[in-house]
Amino acid sequence: MVSNKWITGIKADGVKESFKVFIRNPVVQKDMEKFKSEKERLDDVFFSLFEVCNSPDNLRSFVKFILILSHGSAFVERSDVDILRRCCLEFRRQFIDVANVDPFCYVTIASACMAVFRSNHIKPYSIAMVPVNGYTSGNFNMNCIRWLDFLSWKDGIEIKYALNGNGEMKIGKFDVDGFCEEQNTIYQ
């Protein structure tokens, strides 16, 4: 074992050997196999076994330290997560009942409240509103955009299209899906 700021390498090796002897004890193995309770903490079971096995004090303190670090607050955390889960479900249920909007479809509570305002309080066509997904220039097909992006990557050329920062190309009065100036090629 490598030493660290809590224990020297030699002491750690001694503890490791003591632990191997302890864990091989038939009484310990039998009691550990029976441990399935969520109400009893594993470290309490371990320490009761130490009393039976008369393990060295340094092993007891080391294992206690490791167990507390690894799962010391497991009950509290498990309980907190369960409480939080139930509260979130109740919040969602009440929000949907009152506002007819699912708050978990939005990233922030502010965006959920804005959705309630848009859907329940603004009369259609009464004020100008930015569309939820923003404004896009022209009608483009995402499959077409993917194809143009692939061609651009595969052939090592720059193709101008709606979403790559160059915008849509207009040739005369026609919008084209993609245009490569290097090759003077229109992609449609």
C-alpha cells in the first residue's frame, strides 16, 4: 500500500494484513453474509464483529475511518434523495394542475413560468413574441443540412448553407440549399 497523509506505508501494510486475517474469520464471514438490513449500518456490524474477534485497535480505527468516509452518511443521503424525489413529483403534479404546463420540460423555473404566461395569459396575436425556438432564415431540411455538412467534411470544401454561419445562398430569386464558391457548384 502507498502511504498518504493519513497513514504511513508500513502501518498501512500492517493494517492490510490484519484486515485479511479478520475478514477470513468464519464468524465474520457468517455475520457479513447475513447483513442485508437497511436500518442497521454496516460499520456498526463491523465494530460488533471486532469485539468478537479481538482485532487490533489500529485495524479498528482504520476500518472505522474508511467506512465512515465511504458510506458514513449513506442513510441521510438515501433519505434526502427519497424526500427530494417525492417533493419534485408533488411540485410537478401541482404545477400541472394549476398551470397546465409541465415544469420539467424547461431548464429553469423562469422558463417554466414564461411558458405558463405564454400559454395561459397572452391572447393570440395581441403582442409580438419571439418564437420559442427562435427565428430561422428560410425553410431548410435537417437531413439536407446533415448531407451538406458531410460533403463539406468528406471533400474538404467549404459549402455555404443555412446553419454553418454563412447563411443561405440566394441565386437570383431562388434560395439554394448549399453553394460551394471554390467549385461554383449549387447543391439542392
